Amino acid sequence: MFAKGSSKPASTSDDISAFLGKETVFEGKMSFEGVFRLDGKFEGEIFESGTLIVGETAVVKGKIGIHSLIVNGLVEGDVEASTRVEVHSTGRFRGTLSTPALVVMEGGVLDGQCRMEQPKNTGSPSLHPSEKEEHPVSAEAKKKD
């Protein structure tokens, strides 16, 4: 929600590139760039998109492939977020979630399955358990034996 090196929230009203109001009902496939705020009802698919902000009055059902997701309303379905998912205090998520970073604030609901993996292009290889560095205390303890 905050940009690196900045105390300004990443989702101010100036940053929103698209908006569907609370009286809006949309069904189908959607993609967008930037920040999209949804306060109405959406059912369908969202893929290869930026940041989705689900407002308190919003209901979103379907398959979502997104950069980041901020949940203040209800989201049901399968979500793959490449960067981050935040479930705020009024937010509810039901379904299957895959993301490298997850924040669930007090009062927020996560009901389903969650898989957290590092982003595919992190640049830091994961170590096999047999290749892990020894903890300095463990190495020191071995020298005393």
C-alpha cells in the first residue's frame, strides 16, 4: 500500500486510473493498467492487470490474476497476485490465494487456501536444506565438542 521510499499511500484518489461505482454490475473479462477501484459487483475474469482495490460495498467473484490486491469488501474465487494481497478490517476473502506477500488486518477474514511463494524473478536462489549455512552458535558449539 505504500510505495518504497515514500510515506504516501500507493492508492490515493489521484492514482486511480479506473473506477466502477457501487451501483455498477459488470460480468465478463477485464484487464487494466494502473490502479482500478471497484465498489460495485463484478463476476468473471481479471488478468494481467495492475492493482485492484475492492471497496467496502464491492462483491467480486471469479478468477483474478493481478499485480496486487487490496480487499475492503468481498472477494470469492481464485486469485494469483504477483506482488501482494492485503485484506483490510472490513475485507473478506473466500477461495484460493497465491501471493508472495499477504497482510490480513484485525477483523479481516481469509477463508480458504493460501500458497505463499517468492516471486519467480527474485535473483536470490533458494538454498537446498543440505546447502544452508550453519548458524554461528551451532558452529561454535561444534568446536567445543
